Amino acid sequence: MSIYTNVDQFLSVDTPFYYYDIGLLQKTIKSAKEALGNGPYQIHYALKANSNPRILNEVLKFGLGADCVSGNEVNRAIEVGFDPKNILFAGVGKTDREINSGIKHDIFGFNVESLEELKVLEQLSKTSGKKTRFALRINPNVDAGTHEYITTGKRDNKFGITLEELSLAISLIKSLEYTEFIGIHFHIGSQIIDLSRFKELVDRCNEVQSLLLDHSFELPHINVGGGLGIDYDQPDKNSIADFNGYFSCFKRNLVQLPNQTLHFELGRSLVGQCGTLIARVLYIKPAEKTSFMILDAGMTELIRPALYRSLHFIQNLSSQEGSEVYDVVGPVCETSDAFARGLSMPKAKRGDLLAICSAGAYGEAMASQYNLRDAAPCIFSDDFK
């Protein structure tokens, strides 16, 4: 694959490690901003995808805001230099300590996910003596058409306020004194390839906005979340997501009010393809149907295949000779610790280097030290210059 120009230099680095192509990251963010164009728009980078400080520093250079789902993500964003006035804080289970921290930093706003949370935010704001800003996260009951574990916009998901609860929310909001209602927020899921799902979301957005206008709420902000998917099958051929199609869906169909800012929360589509997990073959173990290719990387470095049965393109960087069928597995003491089963690829031997692609999102961010494994280090493309 063309992104691996430093394979010989990888040989001297202990594996496993995450390799980040900074040039591709910059190109991807630039493409997203160009596709969005000028206007009352703002992209907030979703730290949950990858919160590596070096990655965040690159994101900052392009003027993106931050989308956070924990107090520590808010703290990380502020530590690396994000303006608190451009930080959003979502999440269904914000603790009082996390909310108070957000109030203290005077962040742009909280994406409130339940009526009870809104009551807590009001009380904590009153105690602090500061007026805080919030958006209501609406659960639009739109099926994202993706894995059930990463679908967030259906009625039976834990996220957001249902359309049926909206009338109760409106009544509550009219009684608030210490919080300011500035917008509505939606997010239907992750790794969405079928862009028609976003059209369904837009229809719900328009309905909710129309209802709020009927109650004299003309809000300055509307946030449609993120969820745009990437190509895990052919990451080199399609290294940049379809930002044009994604943004066009909203710009064409959303009824955006005068002086209203449209916010997006992108994560995977910005960083997913720039990261690769580099691993080494420890053993080839013959089995009844295939051979096990046992790597020194596993679910502790990239949990997505074990958690979602997701597939990542895997390339042998050391050999392109012959062909054999492998179960590509890790060293962790779980049968689910497998990257691929029945995968036909070049014949491998002990010591070969493998690239597990599209690991820039939810790789390092979801890593663990289960089995007391060492944390995998990070190597950046410009480290080799």
C-alpha cells in the first residue's frame, strides 16, 4: 500500500505500535473543510475517536472545535489548547463533578440527554452562580443501518430525549433561570455509509425545529452530530470519506434559520484512515481447517473485531509471496481475540510485519492493558524525517 513508505524503518521498532500518517490526517481534515465550505458551519472533532495529544494538535491547526463525552475529554481538549467556547459536552451519564468542571471552564455548551440531567444542570448552575448554555439532545428514532452496538438514534437506545418527551422538556425549559436553551442536538450512530439515513435525520430535524418555533423558540444553533463512515475494505483506494455527499445532504435539505449555526461532530471520518496498527507474527500454528497466525497485537490494541466482529484490511508488509488461509489472532487469553478468520493472504513466517489498517479511530482510544499487557506506543510519519 502506498502509505507505507518506511517499512524498512519499522523493522527496528518494537511491536506492536500505532503508526499515524500525519500527511493523510492533514489532507483529510482539509478535504472535510473544503467540502463544507464557508458559511455558518462548525465542525467539532469527536475526541472519543482518538484523543492522542499529537492528533489533537493537528486538529487544532484547522480551527476545529471539540466534541467531548467525559469530563476528562473536556480536560484533555483544554490542556492541548481548544478554546472552551468551542467545546461541546455530551454523554448520558455526566457526573456532578464533570458538570461542575464544564461550568467552571465556561464551555460552549452541554448536550443534555434527559430531563433529569437538565434539572441537575439548572441546580448546579444556580449553585455556581454562572448561567450555562445547553442544547437538547433529541432521539429522532432513526435507524442508522449500522451495527446495533453503535446505533444511537432509535427509540430503544439510551441516548437523548424522545419526541414524545419533547413537550415535557419545553414546559421545563420555560421555568429555568440559570441555564440558557441555545440549540438542539442529534446523533443517530456511527460508521454510516448509506447517506439516505442522514436524509431521514434531516426530516426529523426539520420537524423538531418547526415544533419549537411554534413555541416561540428560535434557536441559534442546531447540531446534527456525526457518524459518517469510512471504507474498511479498501482503505488505500478510498482513504478519504465522502464529505461532499455527507455535507450536501444537510445543506440541501435542512431548513436552517437566519443567523443559525449548523454544527457537526466528526471523529472516525477524520482520523480513522490515518492510523495503522503494526504487529509482528509470533508463530504460525497449523490447525484442522486453517493455520493460526498469532500476532503480538490483539484485542488490547484494537478491540473492534472482538467487540463488533468488524473487519480491517490486513497486509503483510514483509512478504507478498504465495498464498495461504489464516485465522489471524492475537495473544490475549480470549477466543474472541481475533482480527480475521479464514483470511487468504501471502504466506507468512515468524517475524513478518503486518499492517492492520484503518485503526486511527477507536484503536488507541479503546485500548486496554488486560492481561497486564504493555500499552502500545505511537509512531508518527514525520518521526522518520
